[in-house]
Amino acid sequence: MHKSGFVNIVGNPNVGKSTLMNALVGERISIITSKAQTTRHRIMGIVNGDDFQIVYSDTPGVLKPNYKLQEDMLQYAQSALSDADVLLYVTDVLDKADKNANFVRLVNENTAPVILILNKIDLIDQTTLEQLVEKWKEIIPRAEILPISALHKANLEPLLKRIKELLPEGPAYFDKDSLTDKPARFFVTEIIREKILLNYDKEIPYSVEAVVEQFKEEDDLIRIHAVIYCERDSQKGILIGKSGSSLKKIGIQARKDIETFFQKKVFLQMFVKVEKDWRNKETKLKNFGYDKITG
């Protein structure tokens, strides 16, 4: 008997969805920072066994959209409700349950089995944990509740066991050697964007997009030409820094992580271009890979 299914991870921003995804997949599929809106796409990570295939989906945190890019991000999160065989609703010990009440209502109305992941339990005591469990029982009555610490990989074995039990019978959806549905270029852009999130403040990280214009793999080297798009000339100046120092810094950091990811030497060239108000332009969003239909 072979089991397979889509296990979709949803929840508010900054509750640890990407950390959980990476822990379950065993690889660094999703980028992680302390900033909200780090995840912009729906990203699949595939775990294979002899008699099962689990297709995990990491999704953007649920938010009220202020521009078209955020509308697409919300669509990715909502699409994960419609095709889930098992739904992992991730919250944490600091999360406010009423933050996105409408999305919680959709989770309650969903027919797929729901496991409510109460993350970051290492930050509270047992009494507080028990109170939170009771509170979430009232909010999503149909959910099984499992307290974990994704960062410290605490209580992940019972979670994996329960996921396997809930998977429907069926053949694999992807080749058994597949790790993700995303192409190599995607992970390059995500790593570059992660370094921007970690090194810049205020509106800069949310106003940029990285695009790989050339990805040429040779025997012992990968040559990458990437462009960082921002919305204003002032942002371009900040991204580049004095005599190119800031761009050089994130380039070095990104190259090291890309080399680790591909296990190969990398030659990375990065440039910065201005594309005014790209976050509200449908054509630009599509060019940057934000496809509402397939997302």
C-alpha cells in the first residue's frame, strides 16, 4: 500500500512555517528571517519513502493586502486550503488568534484533516501551554493540537507519524528523487532576497525582487547573472552603498549560501535596476513569477 498527498502549511506571518517546512523536509527549502512577509511564494518540499510521498507546501503568512503583490501572496495561502489532503495550521505562543479571523473561519469550514501546530513552546511554561491548548480547542474545534518547537526539532516525530497516518492511499505525484517543484534559479533569487531582508531595514526588503537572468552550469562552476529590482532611485543608492560596498557584502553572503545549496563553486554578478511601483503592476508580477492561477 502506497500513500501520497499534499500537506499544506498555513498561518499568520512569523509563526515558524518556513522553519517547520525545512525541518520536515530535512533540507533548506524556504528562506528564514525574523521579518514578516519573508515567504512570498507557495513552495513545495517533497519527502519520499518506499511506501509514501509527502508533498509539503510552505505558504506566505496570511495578511490584509495593501498592494497587488500581497494580493497574490494571500491567494497562495488560500489556494493551499483548496487542495490539501492534510492541513497544518501553524500558530505560536505569541500569535493572536483574532489576527485573521476570516482565514481561521475558512480553516474551520475546510474538509481536510487539520493539525494545529502550536510552535515555539520552548518560550513558555507548562501551565501557559495548557491554557493555550484549551483556547485553540475553542477556536478551531475540529483540529488536532500538537505543541512543538520547530527550531529545536522538538515533538516532530509524533507529527510526522500522524501525517503519514492521515495521508490517503495513492501513487506518487512526483518522481521519487524529486525534492521540490521549483527550478534552480528560484532558489538563487530566494537566497539573494534573504540576504537583503537580513541586511536592510524599513521598506527596502519589501520593495525589492531578485531575478536570475543567466544561470550557466559548467563542470566545476555555476555562472549566475542576477538583477535586483527596486522601486525608487533612492532605494537603488542604498542597495548599492558607498562605492558598491553594500551590494558587494550581500553578494558575498549570497554566493556562499548558493555554493552550499548547489555544492559547487559559483561566480555571481549582481546589478540593481529601478522598476517603479512594480508591486502593483500585473505584468511585472507575472514576469517575476507571481502567477495567480498556478500559484
